[in-house]
Amino acid sequence: MTTFVDRVELHVAAGNGGHGCASVHREKFKPLGGPDGGNGGRGGDVTLVVDQAVTTLLDYHHSPHRKATNGKPGEGGNRSGKDGTDLVLPVPDGTVVLDGNGEVLADLVGQGTTFVAGQGGRGGLGNAALASARRKAPGFALLGEPGKARDIVLELKTVADVALVGYPSAGKSSLISVLSAAKPKIADYPFTTLVPNLGVVTAGSTVYTIADVPGLIPGASEGRGLGLEFLRHVERCEVLVHVLDTATLEADRDPATDLDIIEAELRAYGAGLENRPRIVVLNKVDIPDGQDLADIIRPDLEARGYQVFEASAVSRHGLKELSFALAEIVAQARAAKPVDETTRIVIRPKAVDDAGFTVTEEDGVYRVRGEKPERWVRQTEFSNDEAVGYLADRLNRLGVEAALAKAGARAGDEVAIGEEDNAVVFDWEPSLAAGAEMLGRRGEDHRFDAPRPAAQRRRERDVERVDPQKEYDAFKAF
């Protein structure tokens, strides 16, 4: 059974916004109560939060689909719908969030660090909120906006100060078990360690964490063995410790060759590992042959610039000197980091010529893209002519019609708002007028009526011009 998971694909879906309500206040002896439709509630967000108590992504491996709740629709009597409940997903410290293309969206380090993976949809406005001096009794409301849904990848990169690297069975697990209180699995066969183990070491006044990374072999950076799966766990470490086996029973291996091979894999993996401080530990010197080989190889390693320690997990030889040397390097690395206790707010103002949307011609279709136009389309109930007219007014005020005309669009040309897979397509008819004066009965808009003959329009205007006082005087004379 899987007990440690450091990479999962997660499908998150935020809650949809609730629909607004189109309602008119009805009360005895109040025939003109006015609109009283409430707004829809906001959909819940999906938020990732770093929790130190969580050490693996196992829960999301078993349940990769997570969804927040939807907002409730508005009701009459100016009652707004309830907001959806936010879904909070705890993740381990050091979790990296990537999109489907591998682009990093967030690097979550530090207790309480958050990232909104899916933003809930806005609730639709009720007709009470849409009422204005020009539109006193809207016969429509806006629909709730769908919540954002997407696939993300979570990768765990262990947050530790020191990483023990080396061949399988080099003694890394034994060292971490005596340097700290960690209890990794220890056995006399390769690849005993299948998951990174973390331990806490106290050396004087310095406390640091140490990680035992599964054994590396030639080709680890290309996917051989377990190296590629766990090389990411050494990316955040301040110092790398090469654990070399001086008592290996394999005839084709020696400590110097093992070191060269591991260094080549670290360089091939990249991620800045080639520039990290190194310490070499000649392990298993409690064995006579191991001590003899350590005495032979140590001068050569020191000549190459490495700080070399001899150690034995069995006899505890050299462990105190090693732990204090690591503490000194970690303390220096921490002191070199800039201290930033202020919260920085990044402000990215829009360009002066940014209209908030773009109009492009693609195969004879004029496509409108932009956050506002696409959101307005999603919130429009196209079965209601008045709602469609309201959308046309908003697009006109935003400048979409002027941009279409500038791009060369003519009456009858196809216009699409949104991306190809989810766009609203219609034949463009330029608006000659807009506003409440174009509205007829509730739920209707004269711009969507069939054209009337000119003679009929003249008769209607003549009827409207009749003076009531003259009609009354004519009636009395009769």
C-alpha cells in the first residue's frame, strides 16, 4: 500500500455563483411595489494552504476530484442568496503547484501560505440591483457566473537544510537515525529507502533539518532507479552531504568513482544543485577495510577541495564533528539570506490604451476576447429579450461596437464572443439607440421586434401626439 506520494494530478472546481432573482414587490394596496429580486450568492473558492502537520499528498492521490459548493440563488423580497462554502485543501510545506503545461503557478513554502487554485463564480445581480433611473423595473436578472475549474499538478519538494545523497546502501539511513530521532527503514539490501526521511538535528544553538534521499545510481537524472523521482527533494537544501561507502563489497566500485558519478547526475539534473556547498562523509570506518580505504582516499578528496569527515553509525565515530560542521554551514547560509519581514503588494496598472478587450478577424468571423465581455455573456439569459438588450447596451458602452466597426465589420457579419470552444456567435446588427427608451413591456426590447412599415410608425406617432385636453373639449361639445 502506498504510504508516501509526492506528485499528484488534482482536478479542482470552484463553486458556481447563484442566479439573480427577477421579482416585483406585491403587497395589498401597493400596485407599484417595484423590483425586489435579490442577488445570487458567490461560489466557494478552492484554496491550498500549507499545513505543517501534512507530510504527503496521499489524500489527493486517492481522491483527486475536489469541488467547492455553489452559491444559492437570490429570492424575492430583496433576499440575497447564501455564498458557497470555500474548500480549503491542506498541503505539505514545500508543495509546488503547476498547470497542465508544467508552468509553475505557486511555490508554497511556510506555514499558512495560501494559493487560490479555483476562484468561485460571481453571483448574478437581481433586478433590484439592476434598476436605475432609466430602467425602473427590469424584467430580468443576471445569471451566476460558473466557477473556475482546471487540472493542476502538485509536486512536493522537501524543505530541509541538509540532504544526504549517495549510492544505495551507502549508509545514509543509518546516519540520519543516529544524528536525529528519525527512524527510517534500515536493511542490508539496495533501495531500502523508498521515500525521503526527515530528521531534526540540534548542534549547539543551531537546529536544522536533515533529509535522507533514496539512493542514486548512474542515469538517475534520466529516470533510472528512484533518482528522478526524488532528486527534486534536494532542490531546497542548503548543503549536500555525499555519503561514500568505504566498505562496499562490489568489486567495480570505489568511493572516488561513486562521488564522480553522483556529481555528474546532480549536474545533469540542474536546478542550481551544482553550486551548493558540499561535504564528503567516508562512512563505515568501523570496519577495518573501510578505515584503510578511507585513509587512502581522503588526501585525494581534500586535494579536490572537499571537506572530508570519517563517520560510523555503529560506533558513533565522527558524528559530533559532522553535526557541528553542518550546523555552521547552515547558519552561514541562513545569515546570507536577506530578511524580509514586510508584505509586498505588487501593483500592475493597465496600459493607457488597454480597452479591456480585443477584436480580431479569424476566417471571416470577428472574435471578441476579454474578461468583461466574456463574463457578461455568461451572465446573460438569452431567452429574455430585455436581458439581451441590456447586454447590447453594456457592450456598446464598453466600446465593442465601435471596435467592430473599426475592424471592418458590417451588418450581418458573424461575431463571436469568447474562445472557440465556448463562444456565443451572432449576426451583428449595429445599435442605433440604446437605453430605457427602447424598452417595451417587461421582458421585451423593441430592438428585437420585427420592422414595422413606415405608415404604421407614422400613425403611432400621430396617436401619441393627440392632446388629451382637446379630446375632452371635443367630447363635451358633442
